[in-house]
Amino acid sequence: MKIKKQIRDFKSEYGYSYTGILKTLYWWYEIKEHTLELSNDGIGIVPYVYNDAEQYYYTLYMAQMVNNNISAPVNKVEEVEIASPRVRTNPIKLFNLKK
């Protein structure tokens, strides 16, 4: 009953989904390898670690997209040609010796 009430509260207060809660608990206990001893027979840890678990699963999703060559769109690079500098053929006259 306690866990059922907590799930109902998480859905109404925070807008969490059932799968989000499940994946958060899986991430916390299986992947991060925390123990059940401090849980007091509940799932009260969910609001505290939900965003971290969401970031973990989002990172996995992005890695999968990159591995499948379905990456996010990349900005287009526009190449611009610049003309080479003009070289003067006549040297600059600093002073006139003929006067």
C-alpha cells in the first residue's frame, strides 16, 4: 500500500510516468548498485534521482543514435573563396632624383 501511494503521489505531483519510475529505480539499484537497506520499504528516492536517471538514459539514446549513424543535424559549412593578394609590379618611388 505504501509503494502504491508513493507511485500515485509521484504521478500527480511530479507528472512522472510508470516507466519513468521503473527505469529510475532500475538505474538506482541495478546500475548504480545501491542497496535496499536504507529504502524503508518504499521508493522515496525517486524524486531525488529521477533527473539523473533521465540524463543517463538520454545519454544512452544519443550514443545509440550516433552508433546507428542517425546523428543530430550538423550546421552546414559554407566555403568562401578569397582572392590572393595583389602583388605590385612597379616599386613605390620614395623620392625623385631627377630634380
